[in-house]
Amino acid sequence: MVLFLQALGLALSVASVLVSANPLPTAAPDLKNAAALQKRATCTFTAASAASVSKKSCATIVLDGITVPSGVTLDLTDLTSGTHVIFEGETTWGYEEWSGPLFSVSGEDITVTGASGHSLNGNGAEWWDGEGSNGGKTKPKFFYAHSLTGTSSISGLNILNTPVQVFSIDSSTGLTLSDITIDDSAGDTDSLAANTDAFDVGSSTSITISGANVKNQDDCLAVNSGTSIIFTGGTCSGGHGLSIGSVGGRTDNTVSDVTIESSTVTNSQNGVRIKTVYDATGSVSGVTYKSITLSGITKYGIVIEQDYEPLLTAPTNGSPTGTPTTGVPVTDLTLDGVTGTVESTGTNIYILCGSGSCSSWTWEGVDVTGGKTSTSCENVPTGATCS
């Protein structure tokens, strides 16, 4: 037995030496996981080209004081799911006559925010000529929020001096835009800025815009098509009001389930506005304006008309014809608590509907005063009034 145990101990010693001399092979690195870890890195960029090239390798993209060259889009489209984009410092764009956009972002579960003290300055004065998108210099749109899906969000941005339209929201779902400041008031001088729509929404679903603070020269909000749209807690000044449309003449001509609430419109051309296109087809349904306060309105406190020219043929970006048509009915409209004042040269309420194409309206707590009473309203639905 002793000899057996001695032999076993010798064997174990030899085996230990052999294992030490010939260790087991190391597992190959998991390249997939390594790549995933790399994408969790924070990348800081000071040049637009570098950000656009390397965007897919970063979980967090910091844009630090970038000067974007003339005629170039700061391109953050098709980002990796879950990417966070942060603007730091002042982002500016060089001047060139082109259609833009100056910035574009797309992807799933994307977050775009601004750091303290940041600004996005479009240098609009270089383009402003009083013509907007109706002529003169070719001007770039500012921000394409296209094809943002999942639970994407854009929040806390400070935007200045856009050449023309600010946000183009298209083909997006589940997108939230919150606490965004847009200040194009410098373009009020000599009426040089025009068509600086703050939020244009098209072909999108479940979009929420909250806490916007807008100073511009066109629509604060324009919903051209889409469903389940909410605009709440907004402050709009200097523009054309809170608009649906114009609806018609596009590929998508359906607007449904829109709530515009708890917002103010001051020193603007219009307050509440719905416009549909002459001889077009489509529909506007389930729109609610609730708790809207108006002041300093110069043209119409409330205006709903079915007589607009198509955008592509109108000499002035869609002018009213004065003759309503019935192809884009406005149904299930609610105005609840729309109050305020119009300038004495303006008109309190103007409704111009085709025969039978405006119906099922709810009109409660509407009190708009100070302006003229229209004598040109047509086919006003039961319950609503032009007085």
C-alpha cells in the first residue's frame, strides 16, 4: 500500500508539471461583445465630417462647437439604436444657396439634447430677403427629424436664426420633442425672415411636442398629415398661429386625432387655423383645440377655410381662393376654451366651408373679441358661430 501511494504522488507531481508547462489554450476574444463595448463609448467631435463618418461607433455623440461648412448637412442619419446626441457650445453653419437640411437625424430610440449654454445658430440673416421659400435666394431647411422611431426624443435645444422652416417631422413614430426654444425674432427687422415654420408634421404617428417657446414668422405648428399628434404647453409669438394644414395635394392627406392644448399665441397673424386645399381630397377629423389664449392677433383669431390653392402652384405658398370645395371634410372638430383678443383691424372668427363638408363640431367656451365680425362666413356647422 505504501508503495502504491508513493507511486500515485509521483504521478500527480508529474501531471502538475506537465499542466504548468503546457497550459490550456486561452479562449478567443469575443469580437462581437468587444464591438458592443466600443459602441458604448462617448465620442466628442469638433468637425461635422468626423461626426458623420464615425457616428455608428459611438453610443454617445458629443458635438462640441462645430462649424459646419457651407452646403453641408450635419448628417447623423441611420444611427445605431439607443444613441444619445449632445450639442455643446455654439453650432453654426456656413452660407450657401441650397435646400438643405442643415442637420438631419434618424434611427430607433434616439435621444438628442443640448448641454447648458449651447446654441444651434443657423445664421439666417445671410439668407433672409423677405421672400422665404417663395422666391429669392434658395434657403436650406434647418432640422430633419425623419424616420425617428421607438421612443426617440429631442429636448432642451436652443435654436436661433433659421433660414426658413425649422423642424421637418416626417415618417416618425413615438417621437417626443420637449422644452425647445426657437428664436427667429431677429428676422422681424424689415420683415426679412419668412416661412420660418417651427414644427411641420407630416406622415407621422404618436408625436408629442411640449413646452415649446417659439418666436418666428410663420406657423408655430403645422400638421399637414398624421395621426395622434399632441402639442401642449406652447408659447407662440410673431408667426401665423397653431395650424392644421394646409391639407390636400400631397401624397398623404389625412389628419386625425390631434390635440392642441394649454398654449398661448401672441402678436401673431392668426390664432387657431385650419386650412384645406381647393379641389383636393383628404380628411381632417378628431382635432381638438383646448385652453388656447390669444392676444395681439392681427388677422384672424379663429380661421377655418376650405379654399387654399395647392402649395406647388400658388404664387405665394398657398393663397385662399375665396371659393370652398368639399373634398377635404373637417369633422369631429372641438374648440374648448379658446379665448382672447384680436386687433381692431382684424377679424375675430372666419369660417368658409363647402356645402356639408364641415360637420359634428363642438364649440364650447369660445370667446374671441376685439376685432371685426365677419360677414363672409359660409356653411357654418350647427353649434359654431362667426360672431
